[in-house]
Amino acid sequence: MKQKLLFFFLFVFSITTMFAQVANQPSDLVICDNDNDGFALFDLTVLDAQVLGSQSGIDYTITYHETQTEAITGANPIASPYGNVVSGYQTIHIRVEENETQNTALTTVNLIVNPVPIPTQTTPLELCDDDNDEIATFDLTINDNQITAGNADWSVSYYESQMDAEMQLNNILTPTSYDNTYSPQTLYVAVTDVNTGCVGFTTLTLYVLPNPSGAMGIPSDLEQCDYNNNVTAEFDLTINEGVINPSGEPFNITYFLSEADASANTGVLATPDNFINTTNPQTIYVRVEALNGCYALTYFDIYVNPLPYLDFESDYSFCLGDTLVLDTELSTSEYAFQWTHNGNLIPDETQASLTVSEPGFYYVTVIAFSGCGTVSTMINVEEVVCTDSDDDGVIDSDEDINGNGNLEDDDTDNDNIPNYLDDDDDGDGVDTLIEINIVLGRNVSHVFVDTDNDLIENYLDDDDDGDNVLTIDEDYNNNGDPTDDDTNSNNIPDYLEPSVALSVASFNVYKFSIFPNPAQDEVTFQFSNSNSENGLINIYNIQGKVILKGIKLEHQSSTLDISNLESGLYFVELTLGNTKTIEKLMVN
């Protein structure tokens, strides 16, 4: 019987123990330490529900104790809110007592006081107001490292109001390109410790600094006269500063030759009050910088204006019944003109050129609009009877090639017909009239036409394009007219185009060299063909007159005495059968 009673007692005790009070482990209580002293107030009652779990708060009493012993005995329960007495981290012991049986259970909770980030006070951000609207685009993040002092566990976000920052709402979504709304503007910065979630706060001030452009005027271009006739002049660039800075602000004004240099503030002109231009016109760039470091750019041009210059001969003539154009070759946009005839003002003649039909003394005055002076000149114009015996477009007086007054001894092509009676003076198969009219607009004297720039006019030159093929041999279609041969179809006759020199069966060019060249007393001719002993040499002066004629060659290399020739340019013509080759000779 005693054994049965003992068994029953143990069974009841076991059942009672199975359903006794339980103290559940609650989560740690964590508080951010606003003053970072390691201490804070904790509301311990918020743990009651976690500790009881499903147990009724009516049937159990929960108390909090600083030590385990106190928790076991129930002594010195802690009042809530409780201020921790151990800095930063403290364990609190929790007692759960069943009201009916006074049975107890124990557990613990950790009180954690986390430090709050203390951001570094930021340096204000400043940008220059480029368009004077007090708005600029800021990169707020450039101060992040300063704010966090380099702490990689802290994140930074920006807000337009303090309330938004404290509530972590409406953060600025594009902090790298934020447009301020007014200036100065204060933004609110929240710095979060990503490990604890604690947040510290600071502010960031944005300033949009005034730009000098609002106080600047537009500078004028500067002009100087070309007194040295070298397209350069000395300029004082600083005379524009009164226009650039009319209010006399304390701006620093510097000058540059390029916009890039002005923007980078490199290559500043050292002496702007004594600057000599390097091009004409030339643009000068000006950097205007305020004390706050903001700057604006402007520019102006400088010009060197030429002095009036007239390039007239003192005497002109025109043919009876014809007209003559006196052309200053100056622009009416830059100069004013006044013409007189025999001392009388010519009404309504204010252009750069004057067409005259009467002889007399003409006087032109040119006034520069730039203020660079006035120039005048007198021109004597004669009316003459112009005889052109051969109707080749060159009057007889111009066909006195050697200038000795005798027309009979001028025969360029040695055909025994004097030039003034020969309508093909160089015998190249192209009429003189055609050769001088390649360039039109002549008056009495024909225009100097020299296609190959050998200083021999085309109408006296039997190789007009200097390709060593005689003009008469560039009649490739063999119709007797070289002017209609255009083998490459570019509208330039072959006899005027040195790049076209076709092989002709009946024509061979013989090369020869002249040395020394320039020569003084004698010159040697060296021929490429050993059969040169049947060749002849003619030497012409620059006017086309034969100076030495019919010099027979005796060897492949022959020396000629030229000590009687005057200094100047000559042309040596080698004739071998029907072939002629011309080389230049300079005599010192």
C-alpha cells in the first residue's frame, strides 16, 4: 500500500512539473545612444510578452533583477524604465513566478547601448552662377568621405528638411546632380551605421556664387593702322577694361590668345598694354575673375588696317576711239574715292575704278574709312593712234622687241618676216591673236601671258607649256591647228598643259645640259646624243631677240665664249634637224 501511494505522489509531481511556469528567452534590448555616453533608459516591460509566451499574465508575475541571486530570491526587483549601470552592455536577470504555486523560472536579457554616428561638420559646397539664376547643379557626394571621416560602415543620405531626415523619408534620389532651389540652401544629412542602424545628423550648405558676367559690358574691337607696312601693330588691350568692367568691381582681368587658354587660365598675355598681333585680324579672349573665384569669358577682335596704296604708272595711253580703265584695285567698303580730270571734279565718280575716253591729267584721292590716312596720285593719259599692221592684236610699237625703234629687225621665229607683219610671231602654229587673248581685258598694251612662267610671252614662245615639246608638234590630230587638241578632255589645249607631252613619231627631244649655270665668261654645252655635231645653237635675250645665232656644234661637249653678254636671263635654243629644245641660261 505504501508503495502505491509513493508512486501516485511521484506521478502527480511529474505532471505538475511538466505544466509549471516557463521563462522564455527574449530578444536583446538595443538602444542608440544619442549622447554616446554608453548609458540609456530601457522600458523592460516591453519584454513581458516575449518572456511569458503563451502563459497568461494574470497567472504569473515577472520581475527584473541586476543579479542572478536577486532573481532567484526575488529581492530588489528593478523598476522600469531602467537605466543601465554598466556602460554599453549589461545582462539583466528575469524571474517568472506562478502566482498560485510561487514556483519560479529564470532567464536573461542583454541591454545594448550602441553609439550613434557623429558626422564631421561638412564644408559648404560652392558653385559659380553661370547664367545668373542662382541655380546650379551640385554633386553632394563629394563631401561623403569628409562627413564619415572615411568610415566604410557609415552610409550618407540627403534631405531637404530636418523632419524628412529624422523620419528617413523623401531622401534626395540623385545626390550626384542636385539642383538647388535657392541660395544659400541648407540640406540635412543623415549618417547611418549599417551595422547598428543608428543614425547621426548634420547639415550641408549650398552656395551659388555670383558670376562677373552680370556686371560686364561688351568690349569693342580695336583697330590700328599698318604704319610699318608689315600687317602688325602695337595694341593696348587694356583700354577695353572700362567697357568690360564699367562699375569698377574688384575683378582680375587677364588676356589670352585662345578660349581654351582663357578657360584653363594658362598662357596669359604678360604685357597686354603693349601687345603686337601675330595674325590679322586676331581674336583676344578675356577672363574676368571675381574675388570668389568665379569667372566669365568675353572676347574682341583686333585689326591692322592697311594704309591706302596706289599702284599706278605715271603715264598710260589708249588707242584712238577706245577706252582705258584706271583701277585702284581697292575696295569701296574700305575707302572713299574722288576723281578729277584736268583739275575739274568728275561728278558722280566715286568708285574704285574710272573708265576714261579722253586724254589728260587724271587725279585720284583715296580716303580710308578706318582713319588710316589719305593718298593721292596723278596719272597722265594719252590718246594714240594704234597701228596693228598684221592684225594680230599686238600693236606695231609693242612688236619692237629689242626696243631700238626699228621694226624690221625683230623676227622671233626667223622666218624672214618681221614680227609686226607676222601674225604668228613664234612660228608655233598658233596665231598671236589667240595666244595673247588667253587672258582678256587688255587696253593699248596686250596682257603679258606666260603659261610656263619662263618669262617669254606665249606669242613669242614656241613651247608655251614648257614640256620640251614644241607647240607646233602638239598638233596630235595633224590638222595643222594645235588649239583643238585636248587628249585628256579637260578643256585645256595640250599645247598649254605640260602634263600632256605625247610621243610623236616624227619628233624626238634631245636633252642637253649647260654648265656652269649661272655662268660668267664661258659656258659648256653637254649633249646626250653623240650625233650633235650637226646641231645649231641660238641664244635669245628675255625679250626674245636673238643675241648669238647659228653657232655650229663641233663635238658632243662644246664650250662657248659669252664674255660679251650682259648679266641677265637668256634662253639657249638647240636645233637638230626639225627638233628644237630650249634651256635657260643665267649670266652673272
